[in-house]
Amino acid sequence: MSRIGLGFDAHPFEPGRRLRLGGLEWDFDRGLSGHSDGDALLHAVSDALLGAAGAGTLGERFSDADPANAGKDSAEMLALCAREVAAAGYRIGNIDAVVIGQEPRLAPRREELTRRIASILEVDPARVSVRGTSSNGLGFPGRGDGLAAMAVVLLEEPHSGRPV
């Protein structure tokens, strides 16, 4: 059986913070606001994984009401979610993710983003697709006020050898 999950996250920019996106540091004048490191891309992938497995949400595991999660590395959160999904008997078929915003431009670091996410998830980079798009000036991402990210994940149960 295959299961599909959809994840979404959005954060406004905050002056004085480092930008973390896709588990990478970016040379940019603002970071993303958030209780953790604000990595909207990894948050969207995490929620998609959990959703596909029927395992709740990222917010349930890493509440912003818990001071222990302040500044938490989103790569650590994603790795924990991936281990939980694997322990439930699923393997990642593929991930497709998109970051929505005017800047920074993802294209120059797209391969690096793909490799980083694949590394966190311990999967072949061929199973991960990441890209960016603008919103043509519409909404908060179009005004340059922040970024949004969406991710779709396909999970597969390992073949048992039994007929379905």
C-alpha cells in the first residue's frame, strides 16, 4: 500500500536572524521567524511525512509552547520524523517540495538542497525534488515578507511477498 502526505508551512522574515532553509544556511539579510530555526521547507517535508504515515503533526511533537524547542534545528526534527515513519514500517517513495517566495533564489543551490534533504532522510537524492517559485507579487511571499513551502510525500510499505 502507498500513502500520500501533504505538508505546508509559512514564516515571515525577521531581521537579525540567519536564514535556514532546507537544512542549509543562506547568505541573506533576514531569517525566518519561528520558535525553532524557522526552516519552512523542512517543516513542510516533516508534516508531509507525518501526514502520510497518519502520525499527527510536527506541532504535536515540537510544540512552540515548550521552551526546549526554542531555536531547535529543523534537520533534527525531520530526522526524528523520518525514523518514526520508518519504525512504523514505511519507506519513502519520493518527495516533491516547492518554496514560494521572491527571494532568495533557490536555483543556484537546488542540487545542494536536494542532497541535504536526502542526507537528513537517509534516502537516495533521486527520491527528492526541490524547487522554488514566485507568487508573481501576490500575498506575503510576493511582497517579500516571508516564505511558504509545500511538500508532497509518497510512502510505501515494504513488499511482504504476500498477494494483496
